[in-house]
Amino acid sequence: MSGDVVIQLAQHALVIVMLVSAPMLGLGLIVGLMVSVFQATTSIQEQTLAFIPKIIAVFVAILIFGPWMLRIMVGYVTEIFRNLPLYIG
């Protein structure tokens, strides 16, 4: 296995990780901004108020985007196993 193949595999793995984590991080960011605006507007500075909606949003994102994320990851692993003889040889 040459260095170019290893770099290509690592690059593709990083792209897959960013693609799969984007829905959860994006939804958490949006909910966090909404909670921050609500806290600033109402002058409520409760620290737990910031975390609980974000945790719920991430769980909802996993429920909604879970099958899609699983399909992406299974496709990537299948591609690696399918091309394994090419990588080794």
C-alpha cells in the first residue's frame, strides 16, 4: 500500500465524518442560537437551559437523519472492503 493510497483513504474518511456529523452539529448550532437569543431577551441566565434543548435537538437529528447517516457509512465501508485487494496489491 503506497502513501498516496493511505492519504486518499484518510481524506475520504474525513469527508465522510464531516458529512455524517453535519446535520447534528447544524441543528445543535441553530437551537443554541435560538436559546441564546431567548436568554438575552428575557434576562434568564439559567445555565441548564442552554444544554437541555441542544441535547434534545441532537437526539431528534439522530432520529431523523440516522438512516441516511447509516447508509453513507455502510457505503463507505463497503467501498473499502470491495477495493481492499486493489489497496494491498
